[in-house]
Amino acid sequence: MAKTLVTYFSRTGNTKAVAEAIYEALPGDKVLRPMAEAGDPAPYQIVFAGFPVHAHSVPYPVEVFLKSIPEGKKVALFSTHGSVTGSRLSREALEYASILVAKARLIGTFSCRGKVSLKALEILTQSPEHEAWTDMAASAATHPDAGDLEDARAFARWIATLGAQGHYRGL
């Protein structure tokens, strides 16, 4: 069985693109699979798990997968979001996901912007309380871009080095 699993949940293709960039940068024995097809994470040495931020949180199928990761397993989380990187909104879901994998060993996190579906933007523009967020999300239309994907590759190489050396870093 492969030593590294890169798995993702994606509806718009943003998280899939980041997962593919991570996968291509990783050395050695590795597997790339959509989360619905990932199976048991136990056989893998490191699990990269990616998801889009939905309503400031982790989509339910991702929650289920993250909770299934065995105790002590090395995990790297990555997410895509319409918010400005580094903002509270972009961090909330990763913080929650880190709680879901608390029994595992979180060795790093990565996030980048991703385009928000037009349907989601249309729905959110109908609510005045979401006006500021929809303006911010609309500005993410060109993401993930080449720079974001190169950052994801650098993240993958960094995690591979940490995983091999036994170093761990959380949020």
C-alpha cells in the first residue's frame, strides 16, 4: 500500500486542483483519490485531506472522513475558500478540522482562495448580512491560480520532509 494518501472533497474543482498540485510535488509511493473513494486511511503513513470551506465550516462528508483517521496517524489538512487568506473566515474551518483529527498527529495546514460558484454567490447576494462576504468572494474568481498551486506544491514538499523526519506542527 502507498505511504501517502492525498484525498479531497471538491464540488467546483478548486480543492481537486490543489490536491493534484500537492500530489505531483510529493516524492515516493503515493495515491490521489476523491474522499468518497479514499477508503480506510489506516494503511497510509501520511494523509493529506482537503476540502472547500462551506458556510465557514467543514462539509459533512469531510467531517465523517476526518473522524475516521486513526489515532497517531500523521495528517496534513488543506482547504480552499472564497475569503481573503489569513482572515478569520478562512481559518475557522481549518481550526474545526484540526479538532476533528485531534487523536491523529496534525503536522501542517494549508489554505488558499478558490472561486465560489455563481449559484452560491447569487444566493448569498440576496441576504444583506452577507454583502461584505460576497464582495470578498467575488474577488476570488481567478483562484486557485498558478501562485496558489505552487504554494501548495511547496507545502507538500515541506510536509513530506517533516513527515520523514518525525517533526510535527499544528495550527
